Amino acid sequence: MRFSTLTMAAALLCPGLAVRAQDTRENSTYKVDFTIRDSGDAGGKTGRKYSMLVAAGHKTSFKVGNRVPVPTGSTSTGGTLVNTQFNYVDVGVNIDCMVNDNSSKFALHADLDVSTAVMPEKGPNVIQVPIVSQIRLNLDTTLAPGKPAIVASFDDPVTSRKFDVDVAITKM
């Protein structure tokens, strides 16, 4: 209680002090722009762009895509499927990130998951089980403010495609 009373008194007596207190790094907000480029994509030069506002020191999540049903078990009677149980898998782009301000640079922690589901050819009396292709990145890096930087570049081990991930952070 005493701390909040002192803070309120300081805000009333010196309004400029309260404004400076709000500008501290703990209260900062950042715009984080992710660009994922796929060389196998016709629009590979521009890539897919994802932007989010992140409060300093707080984890922010971004999810876009679908939930794909994956059969986990079934029962049958006389060769006919009666009951099938499913779990759901998130496919698409999932990004979790956190930003901290280290004076002249920004520290970024990001988890990226880019996945797709492909359904195999249909067959008679066969439950369709999708094949999930997934790329996961766990990044810890430091970036200069406002300057895009490649934080990951890799070749897909299954195809001949190459992926680049750029990130730019701007203080709001």
C-alpha cells in the first residue's frame, strides 16, 4: 500500500515523472514481422508475411491454419467400421515469440511451426490417415531495431526446396 500511495503522490506532484515511468522497457510494445520464403513457391521472392504486436517480456502466440482429424482407433462389426476415434492436429503456421530490449538491440525468442497435411489416395473401406509434413524452429537471437535479418535458412530434407526466415522488430 505504501508504494502505491507514494507512486500516486509522485504522479500528482510531478506528472512528467509518471510519463517517464510508462516508457520503461517493461511496458514497451514491439511489432515483430516474420517473412517466410519458399524457393519452390512462385511467390518465393516476396514470401508469406506474418506480423504481431508483442509486449516486452511476454509470450505472444499467432496461429493460422486448420485442425486436421487423425484417426487414433476404431471398432468394426462384420468388416464394417462402426466407431472411429480422432485426435486433431494443428497444421499451418504457428508462431510463439517473446521480445526483450537489451539497450541498442532486441533479444528475440521464437518458436515457429510450419506444417501441412496431405491425404493419401482413397481406398475402399480404408480410414484416411493424413501425412503431416512439419518444419519446427526454435530461435534465440539478437536483432538490430527496424532492420530485417535472416534468422534461419535451410533446405527441406524431403524436397529440393529452400526456406528462409526473416525477422524485423520495431519498437512501437
